[in-house]
Amino acid sequence: MPKVTDALAGFGVTFRAMFRKKTTEFYPEQVKGKEGGPRISPRFHGRHQLNRHPDGLEKCIGCELCAWACPADAIYVEGADNDDLAGERFSPGERYGRVYQINYLRCIFCGLCIEACPTRALTMTKEFELADSSRESLIFTKAELLGPLTEGMVEAPHPMYPGTTDTDYYAGKVTGAEPSLFAMREEGSAP
């Protein structure tokens, strides 16, 4: 007789579960969390972003330390000299990242590239929806990784403030693009 009670006890768990409220989330149609978005940890490692200085120049100096630190060999950086265009710069230093690619088919989102970056040019966002139907679209280029231009920024390449050096950028003394200089540049009378 004890075997019958054991079976009934086991089925009791099943019957109780049949009448509970279902906990299925219909993602992405219904997402729980703050402001309609998913619940994400503050230190979550998502898609990478190449950051800019407040005037729009890129922070990446093409040093390739992120590529060296990557254990999955997912990052490819090709540095170039900023002297290619007279007076025009992509970053405040001597060099910039001419080619920058991250292969998300290989990336393990460990964050070692972020720690290796000396200028904080590379950070990780909270974006995690990277699925796609083709493998080629999961290799992000520099244009896809660069952060958006905000108010007061001008698309690189452009000259630095007259009288400023790259040290001023890294010290945080440059707070935005100088409107008068870039207005003259568009008209063709800038130095």
C-alpha cells in the first residue's frame, strides 16, 4: 500500500502546478523591467562602443592594446598617423584607429579590452540583442561602433581648437566644438 501513496504524492505536485499562474514571458513583445526595458545589471557587458571627445574627435588612438588583450582574438585594429590630412584630425593624438572591427562571432564579452584601453575610448553598452541572420553582419566596423554625435559635436576629421594640445583633451579641458571655427570651415575660409 505505501507505493500507492507515493504515487499519489508525486501526482499531487503535478496537479498543483497545473493550476498555478504561468510565468512565461513573451519576449520581446512583453518585457518586464524598468521603463519597459529588460532588467539588466549595472555592470552588464553588452555591445562595445567607441567613444568621442566632447567636440566629436575620436578617443581611439589606434594603439591596438584592446586587440592584444582580447583572449578570443575578436578585435582587429589598424592604426594610422593623424598627419594624412593637413590640419584635419580624427583624434587629438599623433595616431588614430583607421580600421576598427569587432567580430561578435568570436567575442566572449569578458571586458578585458575595456580594461586595456588607456584613453577609455572603448566601453560596453547594455545592448545585448545582437542576433542576426548573416554572419557577415556580426562583424561590426568602426562606423557601427562609434558613439552617436551629441549636441556640440562635429563629425571627425576636423581641426583641434587653436592653441590646444592633445594633453588638453585628456585633461578634460575641451568641452565642445568651437562653433565659429566650424562655421568658417564649412564656408571654406577656415585656416
